[in-house]
Amino acid sequence: MTDRHTCASLAWLGATLLAALATTPTARADAGGMPMAEPESVGMSSERLQRIGKGLGRLIDAGHIPGTVSLVARRGKVVHFEAAGLRNVEAGLPMERDTIFRLYSQTKPVTGAAVMMLFEEGHFLLTDPIAKYLPEFAEMEVYLGERDGEIQTEPASPITIQQLATHTAGLTYGFFPTPVGKMYADVLDAPSETSPPDSLEAWVAALAELPLVAQPGTEWHYSVGMDVLGRLVEVVSGMSFGEFLQQRIFDPLGMVDTGFHVPDDKLDRFAANYTPTGDGGMQLADAPETSSYRRPPAVEMGGGGLVGTVGDYLRFAQMLANKGEYGGKRLLGRRTVEFMTSNHLTPNFPDDPMTTLFGMLGAGDRAWGVGFGITGSVVTNPATSGLPVSKGTFAWGGAATTHFWVDYEEDLVGIVHTQLLPDGTYPVRDLMQLLTYQAIVD
């Protein structure tokens, strides 16, 4: 069984990939409630869109990934929606368009939307110090190293809400091989017998006792900042984080299969999760029947706790594409979404702030041409990013290889989900974007 927060203690069991199974994009009900359309009606080529299935299918046929659900929507209409391969290799169950996936860090943009809703209501400014609302962060220290076995620190400048939302607050993750990362793993990701924090309030309090990896606002470090923002939502709204998401985002958008656990009556749709083997194959990491996702978590993590379907996430992504509105319901104002999806990194940051993250995931090249907005990446230079996306494209993904993006210039939403941990093992997102953009013909 895989712990949902640390993705540790993965089971190493052999698996043989079965023949790929695919469905054709004909039904409407599981396409996020959006209408299907002939690709040519929105400036895309039917013939060229078929390359998506063929390209992803090569990864499936090679036994690299179990299966995929891929979707493309343009101008508010779905033009490609396909399931291929298997959702559970051991059981021989085909991938379906309503398969439920572990979203992991694809949770983060949802948390960002929740924060921006409260921001719009005037509860806080993004430039406010987080200590104004979570006083445990009032006197943070920055890790400098060790001397004679003693940790050396210096006082940190105040952490702002905006820095938490852009991974520039000086926080980190326990899976990074650094001294502070080890502290996170020991305190926040501890085995159950050592009684880790059992509420978001307690988890944040424990986090605030640990040092920062850098002065706030000076470096980009992938971090638990969005989990802290989940606690901010609780304090400001007076609701639990999960209740807020349900009432303010999931219910209005009709995201009926999205939440922090998989109920028993939906377990048959929950995909198994896999990790790669040294020979390019896969092995089971988390089986649906024994997964921790079968139970509501003690801590609802805004940085990586959600599960959901591609159809559900399309509703959320299309809301962003529509500048805050979906299905006649407005969740955010137009200018707020434009602000949220802009690059928030100052000129002091390099053009490749996420290189450290991508390098840890196994990508050897530097991540040029991509900045960061409120809880999602923003393309700043398509040419140096290496893909023919548009400047300003907003995106993020999850540890088990789930991805979405919103291209405002092309009025396009793309989503591709599989379940292989870690993300970046194979270029699933890159292939999906390349094969989507080559199909634009207008």
C-alpha cells in the first residue's frame, strides 16, 4: 500500500501489460458535460488528432505505462476524448473515460482557485504575511548548515501568501535529498507508529517548527506551500478545507467524482498505480483494494490529496479557460484569473526556475522558458520551452503522471492522465502537447 503523501514503501511486484483497449470519443456524459464537436468545426484536423492515440499507444504497447485517458477541448467543445490500455493490469480491466485517478500535485491549481476566491472577497491581500493569519509562522529561521553538530540558522524575512502560492516561500518537500528535506521526512512524513500530525492545523504547526531552505522571495523551491494555503482557507472561511472545496468548487462545477478519497461504490473505477522497473516495464505500487485512498484522510492536503476523473478536471480547467465561468456559474472574476495565470516571478529569478524539480524527476535538461503563477506553471518563452505551445499557457501535473494545461491564445484545454509514479519517467505530457498542437490547422 502506498502512503498518499510520501509515495514511499512501494511494492515491487512484476506485471505484464495486456493488449491495449481504446474507446472512441462519441459520448457526451463523461466529457465534463461539454459538447463534442467535429474537430474541423474548431480549426483542428480529425486525421491529425488520431496521432494522439498512436503516440501514447506506443508507450502503452511497450509496457511503459498501463493506459491513458486523453482529452482535447477547443473553443469550449471537446474534439478528442479517448481511453486506451488498462486501468488495472493485474485484473485486466480496461481504461475507461470515467476512470478515477490519483491527482497528487494536480490538486494544487484547485487549491489556488480556492485561495483566489477568498482573495476576491477581500479577506486578505496576497502580499500579506501568512503570519497575520497563521501566527505560528511569525518567527521562522533559515537553514545555513551545521557547525560542530549544531544547526546554524538566521532569522527569515516574513513569508507572504503570494510566496506560498508560487513556491518562493523557502519551504520544501521531504523527498528532496537535502538536510531540511530530511527534517520534513522525519517530522511530517513519519511512519504511523510515530504519530504524525493528525489534522491540517497540527501538520502546519509542526511544519512551522522546521527551518526554511532559503530566504523567502529569493529562490524557487517546489514545496508544501499549497498545503499551508489549505490551512489558510480553513482559518479564513471557518470550514474544513474539504468542505470549502466541495461547497465552493466541486458542487458548482458538477465535479461529482472528485474528492479526498474513493468511496466503496466507485472503487471499481479507481485505477491501480505503478512504478517503473529497470527494464522499462512496470510494477504494482498501489492496488485499489488496499489503497489508503479508500478512507478519508486525517489531513486534507491542498498540495496533493485529491482523486478525480478527466471529465471532472475538464470542468475545472474549462472554468479557467473561460476566465472564471463555467455552465452559467461564475467562480472567479476575469481579471482574477488573468492575474492568477500570469508569471509571478520577479526578474531576479532565472528563466528556468523549475530545473531543480525536473532534474530530480530524471529530466537531464534545464527547464527553460517556464515561469510560475498562482499554483501553476506559466510558459514565458515557447521556443526555449521546447514545445509549440503559446506564451502564457498555464499548466500543472501530478506525481503519478497526470497533466492539464490551458492555452488562452488558442482557446484550448488539454488533459492526459495515467498512473505511473514518478512523473517524468516518460515524456507523457510532452507527447500529448506536441500531438495536440500539430493538429491545429486554422
